[in-house]
Amino acid sequence: MASLFTHVLVGVAVVQATFPAAGARLWLYAALASVVPDLDVIAFPLGIPYEHVLGHRGISHSLAAALLVGLLVAWRIRSAAPAAGFASLALVIGLVTASHGLLDAMTNGGLGIAFFAPFDDGRYFLPWRPIEVSPIGAGAFFSEWGLRVIKSELLWVWLPVVGLWVLIAGLRARSRAGGH
């Protein structure tokens, strides 16, 4: 998996780019939606095998789950971005949630992502996998392995996301100034 920090960065960046006037409440829900797929780690102490559809990177990382999270969160916080409209909010929060699986599919470890569960239990990676897989658990993260993960994510995710964020902010500022 990508680290919690990177999932949150991407989720908040997507919401900020889409709904620039939204406040901290929507950012908080985007951050939560971006990490909710990893609640599946509860499967480990329950004895559910990693490769099971209910295991880690299983159905909770699917596009169907992302759609469901998008709909539920949009219904819950529809007043946080009233100008956005329910459908737009659901779509963006769904994309934020789906970004979790997409980032995990770009890592160099694990068994892949069950993007199409519950219709297909297959696990998939993207053909390009430059992100160092993050260890599960805080203790393992604060190690040399965790440092490699952070370096990898800074290069392959943080720099592009922050670059796009700055570009979008610049274009918006230019547009507000009349295009000059």
C-alpha cells in the first residue's frame, strides 16, 4: 500500500482542485474517504486471509466500494459544498476513495487490488509500479523501509500532486485577475 500520508494528500488535493471554495469539513471527509479502504486490515486479526475478497486490498479497494463511499459521504455532507450538487460531490468523493486502490496498484508489493469485486475477485496491478510498498503497522513504518517508502512517494506522488495543485491555483488566480 501507499502510506496513509500520501493517500490523504491525494484525496485532499482532488477535493481542493474540484471544489476550491470548500472548507476544512470537506477536506476532512476527503481525507477519511481516501483511507477508508484500509479498514480492511481488521481482516488480519479475524483470521481472514489476505487473498480473500474480504482480505486486505480486496472488496474495500474496489470501484464498487468507492462508488458506495462516494454516495454515502455525499449524502452525509451535502451541506458542506451546497454549490457542488449531490452528484458532483458523490463523484469526487468516489474518485478520492478509488484513488486509494489506484495508488496501491502502483506499488511494488502485495497481491494486487480487487478493483472489480464483487463481480470479479481477481487482483490487479498497474503496468507501471514505481511506488515502494509501505509496511503495514506504525512500528514497521518508522524504519529504513518506511524511509524508502517516503522517498518513493515524494518523487512519484507528492511532487506531481503538489505541482498540479500549484498550477491549478495559478490558473485560477490568473482567471480571477482577468487572464492577464
